[in-house]
Amino acid sequence: MRGIQISELKYGLKYFWLNKIVNHVPCWKFRKKMYQLAGMKIGSSHILMNVIVDGWRGIEVGDGVCINEFCYIDGRGGLKIGDDVSVSTYCKIVSGEHDLNGSNFEFSVKPVVIQPRVWLGIGCIVLPGARLGEGCVIAAGAVAVGKEYNSFTVYGGVPAIRIAVRKNNLDYQLDGWTPYFR
């Protein structure tokens, strides 16, 4: 019992440190170093201020990714974000959930995979088990449930359904912006 309490205390202190102190420091390079020390794998990408991060060891972020302010990023079930992904303000990416029909409301996890050049619109939610194909767009306010989303396709609504097709000749890279104090 004592071992469980100590590990919970360590996790709680790390959560507090990263999400109440580190995420308010207005220097990206410092925040990135702290996230990496916590176990996140981050390429040449940016996580802006006021982002809540959980399950650090399960998060892998590629190059050219920008995770904007006030997002929630959950890697407890595994989260892989490919290169050149734009995560707009107030997005939530969740890889853990409770079984609403479970007799004990059991907690379970499912990995989330986001392929390169995906665009997550303002306030969208990506739920456990979602797999977003290359160049996919989840529109503002949409909810991507735990299923496969096709490449170069735009999804919107709750739950997200196909609403358009995106050109598939994408060749952009998002790594030119350096927000040192955001």
C-alpha cells in the first residue's frame, strides 16, 4: 500500500510541476526541456503556454508541430503526433476513458495516432482510439470518436462525419515559427 501511495505522490507532484508551474513559464525552450525530462519525445516542435499535459511518457511529437494554448494532451494510452500537425487553441486529445457500462467504471486506454499535416480546428476533441490519416482536418468543435479517419478528408460535427475532401498535394512544413515567449 505504501508503494502505491508514494508513486501516486510522485505522479501528483510531477503533474503539479508541469501543469501549474512549467506551462506558465513564458519561454518555450525551458518548457520543452521540462517535458522531455518528464519522458515526452518532442522533435523540433512547439507546445505553447497553458497546455495541460498528462501521461508524458506516452507522448511522441514529431517535427514542425504546433500545439496552441489552452489544449489538453493525454498520453496515458499512447499518443503519436506526426510532423507538421497544427493543433488549434482549446483542442483536447484524450487516450483514456472509463467504461460507462462497467460494474466498477473501469478505466481503459486506447492509443491515438495523428499522421503528418493534420489540422485540428479550434476546440475539437479527439477521443481514445482515433486514427487521423495524413492531411486530415477535424473542424472546429467537432468530436473525432475512436475510429479511422481518411487522409485528406475534412470532418465536422458530433460525432465527426465527412464534410469535404482536401487537396492531397500538401507540401508545407510548419517549422519556421519560433514563439520564444509564448
